Amino acid sequence: MSIRFILFFILLIPGLIAGLFSRFAALLVYIGFAMFRPQEWVFTDITWLRLSLVSGLILVVPSLLTGVFPNLTHPISIGSVLFLVSALVGQFNAVRPDIGWHWLDYMARLILVCLLAVTILNTRKRLLIAVGVFATALGLHASKVGVMILLTGGFRLLEGFGGSFGDNNEYALGVIMILPFLVATAQNFDAIRGQWPSVLRWAWWASVPLSILTIIATYSRGGAVALVAAALVFLALQRRKFVGILFLGALAILAVTFADSLPGYRDRLETVQTDTEESSAMGRLHYWRTALTISKDYPLGIGLRNFEQMYDQYDSSGGAHGHHRAVHNSHLQVLVELGIPGLLVWMSLFAYSIFAAVRLRRGAKDPARSPQDRLFCFTLGNAFLTSLAGFLIGGSFLSMALNDATWFIFAFVAAADRLRHPAAAQLPETVPAPRPTATFQVSPNAARTSH
């Protein structure tokens, strides 16, 4: 029995017990389990324990028995349910119904948890803690890889760590999506710290450059494009551009220096400009054209994860690009598998999330709000917009519409949208309220936020 196995259960068992008495604790355990995937970490086969199912039941069953019901009124909640309905309609055209039903079950459970999260995250402190657990669960793994990179001088990461982030490209995009939330957690540390030592704020800050090293080590071209896009959006959102340029400039120097030290990294990025199969993102155009062709014949979709099963029937290359290929585009994945109605729902979810994040961010300009309240609105709004931008770009090269992280972010946006009014600020003053600070807050008195 490994030390990792023992450590995991020392942490898990109290969490599961707490989850029996607290819906919020149960939600944190589920989010942490989904993002950290301990079954890939403990060096011991624990899949037979079905801990994902157990943690889900501990959350869902007591919630329903105690009158904590999924939110079905927020626009994002309604969109999530419509997404499932679209997937169910597409299932009737599935080539492999068994695969479609498996993923329908998976998405139904994930969306149920997300709708419960919108209800349970009813204070800003709860939302910040949940965001912190979400980002830390994956950020801890990425930071550990980053430390190993520093100790060894660099290496190529050929795969992810399972689940939605199984290969190196998916892993790179997943880490990009949680980076803004690592920053937001560090910025809002005073609101959630309780009895935790202040050194943890520095741990979250340190996890950002370490995670960027990990992204580069995946050699993912789509990840590189998504990282640049997310960084530019993050910079554009800052009020004090000079501070933002310094912060991102330091990270860019670190990233470029490390990338130059990796053999073949520049050559791999340069293949983005070529049009050779499997050597660049351009080679995926064939799969995209195939998806559009299938969608013309099946405007209501072909069922979740059924593109690979139908690909050979529509492959105009006669197998030149392989068999049972993925569509390599999350948005076209939704179009071909859920049909036009599903794509409209998918686009609406992102559109409303962006709208809600912008509206949340505007709250930072209200002088009637407390400094802590303005910090919450500004930093979390920025995190949502940056993460969504990263996925919209990076997801254009990967079939990741069904990944946990995107749907958790939708739930967090819905919860934040419900808490955006000043009267919803229910954060207990466990520490003196910080003065308005710059976006890159290190200590409560580090700088003043400009309005």
C-alpha cells in the first residue's frame, strides 16, 4: 500500500463524513474529486470503489431529502437542461447507441451537480472557496509537474492524467482554464482565509508560473495559442495596464526562456503554419469539413461521442487520414452530435456567461460597495472572461465539449450572477476588510484599485 494511497484516504474520509452533514462540504468533495482524479494519482487501483459515484450520491441524495433542489430558473441552468434535451434527441440517430447513452448518463449527472452548485453556492465566501478548490485540485497537479521541470531542467509531457484531460493537449487546455481562478483565489484570499496562514496566498501565486511551465512542456500547439489568447484577454481587462504588463511580461520571459530550452519546441509550433496531416492544426480541416457534411444530413445530431463511429461512412479521403477520427473541435462536436438546436444552446451558454461576467465586473465600479465586494466583482469577472476565452480558442482544436471544467465554470458564473447585487455580500469579517487593491494583489495594502 503506497503512501499516496494512505494520504488520499486520510483526506477523503473526513471529507465524505462532512459531506453527510453539509451540502456545501459534499459539493467541495465532488468538485475536488472530479478535477484532481485521485484514481490516477495513488498508484493503486481504486476504481472498484466508484468514489465518483459515492461522492455524487452523498451530495445529491441528502440535498433532495433536505429540500436543497437543483436551480432551474437561472438562464444558464435552463440552457444546461436544454443541452441535455438536445443530446437526447440526437441519440435517436446514434450509430452506437450504447456510447451515446453512456455519455448521456455522464452529462446528466454532471449537470445535476452543477445545478445543485448554483443553489448551494449562495454566499460569496462559499463561491470563492468552491472556485479555489476547483482551481487548486488541478493546479496542484500542474504545479507538481512544474516543480519537477525545474528540478530536471525540462522534459516533454506526453500525456495528461486521465478523464477529461487524458492526453497532453487536453491537459494543457484544462490547466489554461484554471489559471485565472488560481489568480482570483490569491487575490481574494483575505475573504476566505479564516485560520489559514497567509503563506497560502503565495502558494497560489507560485502555482501560476509553475503551471505555465507545465503547459509548455505538453508541446501543445493549440495550448500555446489558447494561452496567448487568454493572456491577452486578461491583460485587456486590467485597469492598471502597466502592472498587468509587468506581471505578464515576467511570465512571458519565463515561458519563452523555458520553451527555447526544450528540444524541438519551436519546430513543433512552426508546423501550425503547414498543411500536413497530424503535423499541424491545419490538418484538422478535413475532420471539420466531414463534421459539416454529417450535420447537413443529421441536423438534429447523431448522439454524444458518435462522430468517431460515423466518421468512416463520410470520410471523403478513403481512409487517408485514419479511421474513427475525432472532430478535433468542441463547437463542431456539439453541432454534429447535438445538432443545430444543441449548437444554439451551446453558443447561448457562452454568450450569457460572458454577459454575466461583464455585468459582474461592472460592480467593481460602484463606490457604494465595500472594498471587498468590489474586489470580488472585479477579480472573479476577469477570471470568468479569461477562462472562457481560453476554452473558446483552445477548444477549437479539441473535442472537449463534455469536460467537467467547462460545466463547473458555467455553474460558478450562474452562482456569481445570482450574488452580484451588493445585498448578497454575506462574507463574514473574519479579518479587517482590505482597502481597494490593484488586480495583482499580494497583501491588503499593496496597492489601490483605480476606478
